[in-house]
Amino acid sequence: MDWKRTREPADAWRMTDDLHAEHGKGDPFAAAIRATRMSMIITDPRQQDNPIVFANDAFLRLTGYERDEVMGKNCRFLQGPKTDKAAVDKVRAAIEDRADIAVDLLNYRKDGSSFWNALYISPVSNDKGELQFFFASQLDVSDRKSSEHRVKADKDRFEKAVQERTSELEAALEAQTTLLHEVDHRVKNNLQMISSLIIMQSRTMKDESTKQSLSTMLARIEALSTVHRRLYQSKDVSRFDVSDFARDLVSDLLTASGRSEIKSTLDLEPIVISAEKATPVALMVNELVTNALKHAFKEKPDGTRAGRIGIKMSQPDGHFNIEVSDDGVGMADASGDASFGMRLIKSLARQLRADIEWRDAGPGTKVIISMPNEPQQKGNVS
Amino acid sequence: MIEPLKVLIVEDEALLAMELEGLVEDAGHSVVGWATSLTEARTMVDTTAADIAFVDIHLTDGPTGVEVAEYIGQKKNAMVVFMTANPKRIPDHFAGAIGVIAKPYTMNGLTSALRYLQEGVRRPPPVSVLPSGFTLSPAFETVWASSGA
Ligand SMILES: Nc1ncnc2c1ncn2[C@@H]1O[C@H](COP(=O)(O)OP(=O)(O)OP(=O)(O)O)[C@@H](O)[C@H]1O
Ligand SMILES: [Mg+2]
């Protein structure tokens, strides 16, 4: 190993090759490098175009060239048409920076066949820090590369399959949404037509009490229509905002009655209930407000029937409470349970598992409804 | 007393058109025509003078209501209110229309809308509150809604 002190190392290697290594023969380090199965070369950056100054037999076996075909040449003869230019640039930059680099490069043999070369290059400097040569080793990693490619191809295939399935499902959802909108559109049109039939029939009626019945019926159907209109106006068709509905309903019933002397007091927390509760709740509120309008306010000496109707909606823990009140005559004289309106209210209350109570509010009547209302989860389409 | 409105009805459903006509007349206004398609609507717009056209989106020749509104907009001889069960089909710019009455409307909702429109057309901006079920277009929202009662 004393040659190291007496000679420049690169010269030693050149001599090793040129002279069939008289010196190297006795040097176990050089002999190991010459005989190893790992392909190795040394290049001399101090010469024009950084030529190969040493190549071991493994390199020649890997690349298929003769020694005299590679000696003195720059390594770029290993590149070919499909070699990644960006990877080559990285190698060039590392050499300029005198830095280590490990990179996988597609290289070509003398016969034109290609292989994946796990290239490792490192600069070697002398004691004074002057760059002497580059040492490069090559490992054929074509097997690893092809399994890498296989994994990537599998992954791409899976991703494509998932993507296809997703777009199928999206299309199915889209079709369903379109269908829902179509059905919704028809239901709304039909509700409108039912109202229209009643209105037109009513117009031809002479008898006041028949007209009255028809208008009560219209009010009930319009309550349903308003529920439906509001339900599908919102983004989530499974939830229903009762407070907004109540506001609409009261203003509708009051203006429709044409009795501007009756005022309303609304105390409405924003409350959301599930869609299947919307219709019974709406019908119930409609009956109660209609009753107050119809029965609570008796004519006063001055000829007016003024009064106030109040609606309060609140949701104390897990419950949904509705209060419909008036300051009218009260229900002491009410005839009992025989009439349709009352039966309807009570049946709807049963359906909703609601407690309902009529209280004498002195003056007037206060109806209190209380029902369980589980917290509404968003996006829970039933 | 404000002068009553002359109304054009563009609606493919006979029953709804009939009822609408009744409500319009009950409220003291008059109906100058009823069209069921884009073609009919064009002729009617050219030959009659209306203040307001109630236009359904879906007509006998397809979803042509928006085109009707555009045609009326070019002629500049009436104002449009859409009347549809499918308000989502109305473009964002509303094709120049005042707004939309969503079906199913209530009898009172429509009567209130007529009063509101009468004020809006004859003595803008309207002083009544915007009736429930009536949505103004963004353009009219800025000029009518802010000044309302
Ligand atoms: N808020 C109220 N104030 C005073 N009386 C009332 C009130 N609500 C109901 N009543 C009385 O209770 C009776 C029963 O009401 P109910 O709603 O069952 O029948 P209705 O309103 O007369 O007819 P319909 O079956 O069309 O509703 C009424 O006739 C009325 O006498
Ligand atoms: Mg009743």
C-alpha cells in the first residue's frame, strides 16, 4: 500500500490498466477492485471531457464493450434514446459541484439493449483537497425497476377502476336527483291544481256555508302546499324549518282573512324537525290558528272583532313546544270533541306522540303542544 | 286607486291558467291573453299590450319560459314574473324578470303578489311587504326590496 505515498493515485490506476498492473498485482486492494462483481470505473476530471481511466471486468461484462472501446471515453456513450435527460442533468450538476450522487439511469449496452443502472459517483481528492478523480459504481437494477413499474401499473389500474366506479355512482346519484326533482315538480304542480280546482269550484257556489267549507278545505291543502314548497326550497329535503313555515302560514292566514284588526305576536326560535313530522305539525298549527281566527274574536259594541293571536315555538332539551294563544272569548262554551277540526288536531298529536292541552288563558285560550324532538343530524336523508 | 294591471298568462296547464285568470280578475285586474308555448307567447307579446306577464318555465314546447322572458325583455313592453314549481331552473340573471312566484302558491300569496306588483309597476317601489313565496331577482332586489315597508 505504500504506492499511495509515492504516486498520484489516478496515475497508479492508469498504470494498473496500461501495464496490466505489475504493481497492482501485488496490491490486494487493487486486485479486489479488478475482480469484484460490482461494476466500477474511474474517470479523470483533470483531462479534457473527464474520460474513463479505469474500468474493471464487471463493467465490461455489464456493458458488453471491450476495454479499449471504453478507455479514454466519456461515460455518455452509455446513454440512449430513452435515458431520462433530467437524471443526466443531475449527474452533470453533481460532477460540476464535486458532490456525491446516487441515481437510477436507463443505460444502453453495446448491443443496443438497455438496463437500469443504479449509478453511484463520488469525487476523490488528495490530501491538499485537490480533485483527483471520480469513482463510479454501476449496479444493474432492471429487476427492481420492472417490479417498481409493475407496482405502479397496478396502482394506476386500481386508481382507474376506482375512478370509473366513482363516476358511475356519481352518474347514478345524478339520475336519482333528476328523478327526485321531476317528481317534486309534479307533486307541486298537482298540489297547485288541487287548490285551483277548489278555488274555481268555490267561485261558482252561491251557498255561504258551502263556500265556507271549501275555503276551510283550501286552507288545509294550502298548508300542505306550503310545507312542500318550503321543504324542497331548502338544500336538505330531510329537514324542515318549522319557524319559517309558521311565519309564512300566519301572515298568509291573517291577510287571507282580510281582518287587519287582528294582530299577531310571533316568538319563534329557529327549529328544525324531520321531514316526516313537517306535514302533521303544519296541519295542526293551521287548525289552531284558523280556529282562533274563526271562533275567538266576537263582535264588540263598536262593530270590530279586534284581537291578538300569538305563536311561540321553543325547544327546551330534547323537546319541541308550540303554543298558540289568543285573547278572545275562551272555550268555556265550546261544544266538545265532536267536530272535525278538533278530531284532526288530536289525531295528529297522537301521530306525533305529542301532549296537547287547552288552557283557559283568561282572556282567551292557550293551546300548548309538546313533543319529543330528537336532535337533527345533518344530511340524514330518510 | 291605482290603475289595474293588464296581465299576460304564459302557462301550459289549462287548469292553472284558468284559476290564475280568475284570481287576477277577482283582484280587479284584466287578462289580455293566454299562451301555452314560446311561439304563441311571441305572437301574443307582439299583438297585445300587457303590463305584467306571468311566465311558467315549462311550456308545451319544452322548457322555453326563459326564452319567453328574453323575448319580452327585448320588446320592452311588459315586465316578467316567473311562476314555476321548479325555481332552480331559472338562470341567475333571471332573464331580466322581476322575480319568481314559486308553485304551489296560496290564493292569498298570489293576491298579495298582485297587489305588490301593481304598486311596483304603477308607483315603484312597492310599499307592501314582499309576499311569502315571492322571490325577487337580484336586480330588482336592489331597487325594490330596500325601499319596501
Ligand atoms: N281559539 C278558540 N277560541 C274560542 N273557541 C274555540 C277556539 N278553538 C275552538 N273553539 C271552539 O271549539 C269548537 C270546535 O272547533 P273545531 O276546530 O273542531 O271545529 P270548527 O272550527 O267549528 O270546524 P272545523 O271542523 O272546520 O275546524 C269550535 O266550534 C269553537 O266553538
Ligand atoms: Mg276548526
